[in-house]
Amino acid sequence: KRNGVGELILDSNGNNRIENYQRYVPDPNAETLIAILLIILGAAIVLGLQWYGKHQKKTV
């Protein structure tokens, strides 16, 4: 996007601004927070199982 003089319009990070583009950040409501917590819980379960499996092989 360009201003009236023809210079590129930059965003707060100094990058070119794209016309008709809006950044979307979801509202921090209960559904969003539950989804984020479930993702973190799932990752923790996977990492915990990998750690447990690694230590089981060493003791057997």
C-alpha cells in the first residue's frame, strides 16, 4: 500500500503494509482458553510418555 506521495506505508515492525489484510487475534473467552489448555495438556502427555519410555528401557 502506498500513501499519497507514492511511498510505501510501513507497519509498526517496519514491514510493507498489505492492503485489505487484517490481523486476527481470537478473543480470550472460555472456549479459546480451554482449547489452548488442552493443546498444552496433550503436548505434556506426549512428552511425559516419551520420557517415561526412555527411562523404562534403561532400567529393564
